Amino acid sequence: MALEHAILPAAAPIPRQAVLRTRTDSQGKTVTNTVLLSLPEEEFRILRPCLESVEMPQYHLLYDQSSRIEHAYFVNDGMVSLVILSSDGRSIEVGITGREGVVGIPPIFGFYDAPNRAIVQLPGSGSRVSWRALAELFAGCPTLRLLMERYVFTQQLQIAQTAVCNRLHDMERRLARWLLMCQDTVDSGLLLLTHDFIAQMLGTGRPTVTITAGLLARAGLIENSRGKIKILNRKRLEDAACECYAAIQSFRGALAFA
């Protein structure tokens, strides 16, 4: 059940050739985040002195639910999960972000208390900038603000579609959809993930994940071993996934700079 008639905010398109630029942050480390590579040169020059390199080890918390968001994180590689926690300690993933996006955006709309937890699911790196600095830079960086707002819009569509998926679809199709999204985000078919962590992300129990992953493995779609999952047959895994995968990918692909 895909969300229909999504309309992105009207604005001039960002040239696709912009993403081919080679750029570095304030510490001279290469930037591969699509938002940063899509900025006009004059805006990136304004932003660059504020960009701080950060390593993102697996399971590292960028911020916790209800904590104050101090930084925006532009992911270069790896994957970050946005997770909602319940009062009884259970959790479920509502969205993911990779090099196409930004983590920690609510302050752009004046909300500094985090509505969710942001946890590094697959290790990588990124560049961060304090919100105090960003607030002062936006006047001279209108494209940056526009791209961040557009990313928020597509992220909300992803969250809504994920809610539909969690409510209506069985675990086998949900797991297939989720593994495909992970592969798309990190551009790798080898995912270093435990069944315990996958269970937390999908809001289910570890035994359910183990059984479901076993079904996909016996069908030849994945290789399932301790602490890692390898995608063996991408096409058949797409066939096993629910329609939510294609819907979410269309939302992410609708970004003007994608």
C-alpha cells in the first residue's frame, strides 16, 4: 500500500553534475555526502570551516530520544537508523539515512528535543556542524536549507510507508525490504548485523528474525551467518519484498540532487 501523489516543494532543480565535485571538510578529509556535494561552490565555501570530521562506529549514538540535538550530521558512508523507543524499553526503526542525507534536522524547524534515537547501524564516517553555526549560516546558504528541508520531506514519507509496512506485511517481506534498503544505503551486499540488532530495528523478537532469515537463506536469497548477512540474489530478494520497498525508494529518488 504505497503512499500516493507525493509532491515535493517547488524549487529550481539542482544540477546533477554538481555531485561529481571533489570536496573536503575543514580537516581536509574527503566529503562524499550528496547534500554537501550538491551545494553551489559559494555556499560550500561558507559552510566548509564549520564542517568537523566524525567517525561513526557501529552502535554509536549520535543523539538519544528526548535529548537536545546539538549537531547536524552529513553522512559520508555507513548507515544511521532513526529509532523510536517505548516506555517499556522496546524499540522499532522508523527510518534510515546514508550518504544521501542528513541526521539531526528537527532544529531547522525550531525543535531541538530529539523525537527519536539516532544510532549508527553500519559503521562509517561523516561531517557534523553545530546548529548554532548553521542558524547563522542559513541566510547566506539558501540552497543548503532547501536541500535539508527536502530531505526532511522524503524522510517523513519513508517513515509513513514504514509504518504501513510494519502494520500490514509479514516478517519475511519486511525483512527482505529492510535488507534491500540497507544494501542500497551502503552500496554493499555484505551487512555486518546481528539478529539481535535486526530484531530491535524491526520491532520483533530475535527468534522471529532467525527463523525468517533462515527461510530467505534456504531459498538462496541470502547467506546467513553469525553477525553478518550477505545478499546472494538481489532480483529474487526484490521479488520477496513487499511493495513498500519500491515506494520508499521512489521517495528517496525523488530528491532533486539524487
